[in-house]
Amino acid sequence: MRSLTFFWVVASVLLSAVPGLCAPSEVQARALQVKRKADHFLSAPSFAVVGASDDETKFGTIVLKTMLEKGLDVVPVNPFVPTSQGQPCLHSLADLPDPKRTSISVVTQPHVTLQILKQATELGIPAVWLQPGAEDAAVLDFIAGASGTGTIYIYSIAPPLGAVRRGVGPVCLADDPASPDVISTLGG
């Protein structure tokens, strides 16, 4: 099983950094919830990165590259580019060979994310991890109304760190063999 113990520390720091968000005991409970969701996400035999492109500087491409470097079975999904990181892009989640056994990382604009979430729910995708900036009020409303669908959603709980986040990005722990830091955000 891919170890995610680093999430305890990172989640605690992020949660405590946002004043008034959580009391200390709530931080621990929230960190445990995030770890469980991340474990569920990473337990899938296959992955897809929606929004990966041919631009090496874009988050979707960085997430895809990191997942490939970790040896994960991952495909890019983007109807507008033919390949990303040498992998052929699928046009939609409907093109996944086994969507019910594929976790997806979403790196798209919120209006696109909402359509992706609807399709993921219809296809029975087990877990969806929204990267920073992929969510807005409509996306969060959809997630709130999707309880009981069987899909686990993970999304940002802290404000984006702008240039600082961009500087460390989703590969900040890529050299740590115990850390499959294939996703750049925490949340629940």
C-alpha cells in the first residue's frame, strides 16, 4: 500500500494555518479523513489526469509526469491535445477502459470541472481529486449533493499559495520514496 503518513503533518499545518478553521482536535480528525480519502484514491489500479496537456509548465502535465515517474498506470484526458508526456490523450472519461476502477485527478477550469464531475458520477468513478483552482461554488454545491453516489471527492481546503505553491508544486516530495506526492492539494 502506498504510504501517506506525510498527510498527517501537511494537513495539520494547512488546517492550523487558516485561523478559525479548526480546533486542534478537529485538525486531527480532518487529517485522518484526508488520509482515508487519499488512501482510497491511491488504492485504484488505474488513474487519469483530466486537463493534462502538452505544456510542461501546466499543473495537469506536472501531475501526470509525477504519476508516470511513480510507476502508476495513468492516462491523460484532454480532447484538445493528442498527447501528453508521450501518452495518447483520451477525449473523455467515457473512453476509460475501466472507469469503475480508475481514480481521476482534475486540473481544469471550474466550468469544465462541473461537467467532469457529472460524467464521473454517471460512470461510477471511485475517487476524484480536484487540484487547486478546479473548484468554485457550483462545483462544491455539486459535491455536497453527490453524497451517496459512491464517489469520494477530495478538494482544496486552504486558499491557494500562489507563487509559493507553484514553486513546490505536486513534485515537492517526488524524491522521497515513501511519498507518492502525485496530487498537490489536501481537502475533503
